[in-house]
Amino acid sequence: MKLVKIFSGLIIMILVLYFLMQNTSLVSVDLIFVEYDNVQVAVVMLGALAVGTITVSYTHLTLPTKA
């Protein structure tokens, strides 16, 4: 079962990387205090995914559980 999880994780990672390689156009990112020009869409998506993952992990670890 562990091998199936590892293999499926690798397949998902390959699909995500393929999707990111297709999105290489340049965009401008305007945050509250700073603006970035000529940033690849893939970098913006990876940043959003990282922030979302960290946020969910943090809230999952800090929320009280029902006993």
C-alpha cells in the first residue's frame, strides 16, 4: 500500500510539473506594498499553492479537536 501511495504521489507531481511547464507566460503581480513585473504564471501558482498548504497545515495543527 505504501508503494501505491508513493507511485501515485509521483504521478501527481509529474502532472503538476507538466501543467506548470505549459504556463510560462509573463504577468505583473501587484501586492499591497510591492509590485513585481515579468513574473511567470507558474511561479505565481506555486507561491499560492505553498501559502495555502502552509496555512492549512498550521490551522489543522492549532485547531482544537473534539474529544
